[in-house]
Amino acid sequence: MTENFPQLSSFDEPSLDAAFATLAEEVRTADTTDIEAFRLHWLGRKQGRLKLISEAWLKSAPPEAKKALGIRFNQLKQQIEAALEAPAPSTTRTARAEQGIDITLPGTVRAPGIPHPLLKTMHEIVSVFHHLGYSTNLGPQVESDFYNFEALNFPPNHPARDTQDTLLIAAQQSRPSRDRLLMRTHTSPVQIRTMIAQAPPIRIVIPGKVHRNDAADATHSPIFHQVEGLCVGPNITFSDLKGTLDHAMKALFGSDVRTRFFPSFFPFTEPSADVQISCIFCGGKGCRKCKHSGWIELLGCGMVDPAVFAAVTEERRKINPADDAYNPEKITGFAFGMGVERIAMVQHGISDIGHFYSGDMRFLEQFAS
Ligand code: PHE
């Protein structure tokens, strides 16, 4: 505003020097922390002080004083521009900005990692059984035909093998069929490995990756995860199996959940059952998720088939011919196997298995709690 700049009473050089000295001092001592405010204050197009000075003084100066006034005006302008470019010594912000580092900007934030939702569910399942006194056993993913099929009562060429479309390792034809290698189709071979190595009582869970030659779709993936369970000892009954799995399902899905056991078939268990839980989405009334049945099928189980104990005994007798640890007259057991993806999909209401493997952070971040 022009009134900020009273007209100069005189345009002689000492008067001009005095007037500009005051302005120069003002610029020198100005606070440049907010550099943009400083720029506007002096160089603003409409209200900047230079503009006001030029309006108040330059325009009304007598012609003979214009040159002296112009020189001083330009000096002041240069001083302001220099101040704009120079770092303000009092502030690290601009000093660092000069070096290309602005320490006041937020840094690169590295989010802490979280367990993958599948691993989380796998640990949850395993931990439910750890609380029941089970321990964990692992086995190889490249497995022999014997452990994956034969010892589990799938004879060579038996149609039961068709239920587990198998990825075979190449160039195995010259080997005896029991030694041929394949990608394990389930975690059950670790039941056999454990029983050959260890006498009863046995209570183990077996988490791990399994492989099947299945085309990927919303509910299938050629690589997926299972948690297997095996409990063997004197007097283990089907009601132990029911009680154990009913407890596990309540621990995983909430105490309101009910379970029911449907007759099924697996070569290595007799009798065999599929376990269903009451639909956690509708409470059993029937909805789209449970196909209006009120029940969701979750896992397979059964009592260990005596043929499995026989295969184990045959192996154990290669080391100790008198071995009788798995005599089916004295020893019984149950086994169960569940798909981790399936459980996690029901837990979280996920409809496409592919989300687990996509690596999409928008999906994964939802499990960061
Ligand atoms: N191994 C079976 C499967 O993958 C599941 C299962 C395990 C069934 C243990 C019964 C007992 O289909």
C-alpha cells in the first residue's frame, strides 16, 4: 500500500542513501525461515514492497533523480534476490536443502513384516494341537512312491491314486516302483516316516507344502498346504477322534461352531469321515457360502487302517525282526488332514485361493494385526 511509503521529501543523493539504507537493513535482518513469505513480502506482484516503492517513488521522482533512484532500487532488488538464493544460516532446513538433503521430509518408511496369512493360519492350527500335547514333525516334499502311496494302502495302479493327480519326477522308470520319486500329494507320508522311526504312543501334527497336478482356479492351486495329525496308542477310539476335532474346530472358528462327521473313503483310514462345521457365516441357517446346506466341509479323517500298521511293521522288522509295536490287536490310532488354504479362506471369507499367492500388498496388508 502506497501509504506505507511516504513520499520522499527530497530526491537528493544523501536522502536517497538514507532511505535505501533503512530498506537494506530491513532486508538484511528479515526472518527468512519462511522463504516464500519473505519473497512475497518483497517481490509480491501486487503488494510486494518493491512494487510499492516503485509506485510511490520512481513514478513521482523528478527526471534528474530517476537514474540515482533506479540504481539504488536495483541494488535493493539484487540484495533481496541474493537473500532468496542464499541459505538462511539460522536454519538447518534450508542449509540441508542446499545440499539436496531435506531432513524434515518424512523418511522411507519400511513397514515391519507380518506373517503371511497362510502361515498365520498354519501356526494357529498347529498351536491348537500343541496345547493338546501334540508335537510337530516335518518330511520331504520330494517323496518316494512307497511313503506317499504304497505304505498308505494305495497299491500300484489302484484307482484311489487318481484322486491325487501326481507330479512325477522325470527319469524314474528304471527304479523299482516303490522307490520312484514324486512330489508328495499330501502330508500323510510323514505318518509312515514317523511310525517307522518311533514306537507308540504318537501324537504329532505335520504341517507342510503338498503338490498336485491340478489346474489353478478359485479353489485349487497346484501347490498348497496341509496340516496332518496322527494319534496312535492303546485304546485310541473314534470318539477320541471326534472329541479332538470338535475341540480343534471350536478353537479355530469359535465355540458356537458344531461339527458333524460324514462317512467317506481314504485308503489309509477305516472307517473314514469328512468333517463338516456348521456354517460360520449364517450360523447353520443356510446361505450362499454354505450352498444353503448350513454346513461347510473342512477336512478328512479316520481310524488308521490296519493295512498301514502292517506296512509300518514290515519296515520296522527289517531292523528288528521281533518288532510288534504296531500290532493292530493292541494299538489303534486316528489320523486327520486339512487344507490350510481352505481353513484360511473360511476363516477370512476369502473366495479366491489365488489371493494367497499374488503378492498383492493390498490383500496382504489386511492381515497386519
Ligand atoms: N491325506 C488326505 C488327503 O490329502 C487327508 C487325510 C489325512 C484323510 C489323514 C484322512 C486322514 O486327501
